Amino acid sequence: MKLNYKLLFLITLTLISCKAKNMDEKFDWTGTLSAPEEYPIEVVEGELSGEGFGQNFEHWGIIAPGWGNEGGTVSVGPDTKNLPDFLGLTWISFVEKKVYSGQFQLPKEKLLALFKKGYADIVDPKKRNTYKSIVVGLAPKGQVSLWVAGDGNQAEVAHFVAKDTHIDTAKVAEEDKYMFTKKYVEESLQNPNVIAPETQEKIRATGYPEASLYTNIYPQKYNWQPKVILPAGYTLKFLQLMMCNGEKEYTPTENNALAPANRAIPYLLSGKFTDGTNEYWFDTVITNDREYLSRMQKNGTRTPIPLDFDRNEINQLYQKQLDKNVASHLILQINPKNKTISMNLEQQAKVFPIQQFQFQLQDYGNEH
């Protein structure tokens, strides 16, 4: 009998331990969708689900916020829930006039590690925050990317490929049949609320970006470090990066730089610095589009990859002139008094001035 009591005691402890562990591994998260601005999509049916919870993606409308950017969020379910381990989607790609479908098992251990690690708080760098969103990106050729996101930070989790499929519209619910009509597709591609007028104009002039950008070019990573050079007396508080693979960093800095890391090529670098009295904010975007930053100011959530980014000199440098096995540095030199910013890409003794970028520098006055 003593042995049975001991066995019962051990089983009870194990169950309590497992239950506690599962409670610790629940998080407050929500799922959302993303797609390139030039390649809008609409989900026919889809779900991001885990033990005890599933988030539905049906009837979300047309999604085209820019690659890696969130296309809205819906808060559903309990405050904390298990992380998802399954993703199933069927969606329409308007430009390609195709339907893609796929079911994928998610790397839950990697998701859990990312949620537990989190990221540094922008105000108190000693504090760690955790991610709040799981972003599902749908690109041409059935490409699917998964990111975790929170407070301007976004980390890549996994990639999948869905299959080109056929849907029997006779079996589609009446309220959803509109999605499969030629009229709806054409009107959507011409809708300025779906694809911005300036983007439509660029597409008419130069065509759609190559679909292979999202599979072969933008996902590539290089060992590089961002640095900001400021005059004496000025200190960089934090730096924000947006990379072409959908990853983002919004991080406190040390010695006016972030640590070297394998990153995709950035298209947007922003940050805040101070002279001890006044605060300043700067934005730099790697493009020849002189209107990009003014549009961004009107709608700060709209930061798509510039349409000319794949043809920009920085892409050519990374792909054709830099040694991929040697670390490089992207240097921003800022002169607040003259309101100028220069950009160089450096690798060992080689220095490449970057000319094809736009910037803005703003003085927000007294920081106290």
C-alpha cells in the first residue's frame, strides 16, 4: 500500500507540474494577415489554431498592406492561450488570377522560444516584452511566411509553399461567390483603397515586381551592423529597422549602434537621438521615390517596400560586390544643425556611398 501511495503521489506531482508548465506557456496573442501591396489577396477559408483555440481568417476582405505589414487584427478568444501548431489557408491571388491552398504544421518549439525570449523594452532596456501577434504573409507563387510581431519588432519563424488549386464555385456559399468573378478581381486591382494610385502608376510604367523577389532575393540575409555617427554631445536613443524579408527591429542602442547580426537588407531606417535638451527624429528610406516619406507621414502605418527597391544600388552591392563571408557596416552620418544625412556601406577597407535614398530630420524640441 505504501508503494501505491508513493506512486499516486508521484503521478499527482507530475500532473501538477505539467499543468503548471502548460499555464506558463500560454500567451496573449492574435493572428493577422499580410501581403505585398502590389499583389493583393483575399482568404476564402483559413485558420491559425492550437490546443483549445483557433482564429478564423474568413471574411477579412482584401489584404495588401505591404510585405510583412499587418493587415488589421481581431482580438478573439481568452486573454492567454496556447501557441498555434497548425495553419490552414485557401486564398485568391488577384494579380495571378489563381487560388492557392495549403495545410502546414508550425514549428511550435521555435515559436515558444521566440515568445519566451521576447525583445528589449524601448523605454527600459532591462525589461523584456513578448510578442503580441503572429503574422501570416501570403506572396505570389503560393509563398507563405510566418512572423511574430510586437511593438515594432518582427522576427521570421518559418516559410511554406501552398499549391495552386481549383475551387468548384458551384459548391461555394452564395455570399462568397463574388470573390471568384472577373468583375470583382478587376475592380479590386483598380481600387485606390487596395492599391494606392501612385503604386498603380508605377505598375503601369514598369510592370509588377518579379514574384521571385519574395522567394530568392528578399529572404537572403547578410552579416551587417547599422551605425549612426552623430556630432559630439548627441546620443542615439533607439533605432528602428525594416528589412525586405518582413523582419523589423525597434531597439534601444549602445554606443550609437546595434549589434552585428545576420539580417536581410533594410529599406527603412529610423531613430531618435538627443543633445541632452532637445529630441530629434530621423527617417531614411532606400528609394528614388521622393514622395515616399511624405506619404508615410500622412499614414505612418503604411510603410511598404519601395517599388524600385530591388533595382536600388544597395541590393546590387550586397548581391554582386560585397563578400558575403565578411561583416559589413551600414553607416548613417547625421548633422542636425545642417539637417543633412549621408549613408555609406562599408566592408573592411571598401567604402560605397549610397546615393539612392531619401531622408527627413525633425527637431521635436525639449525632451522633458
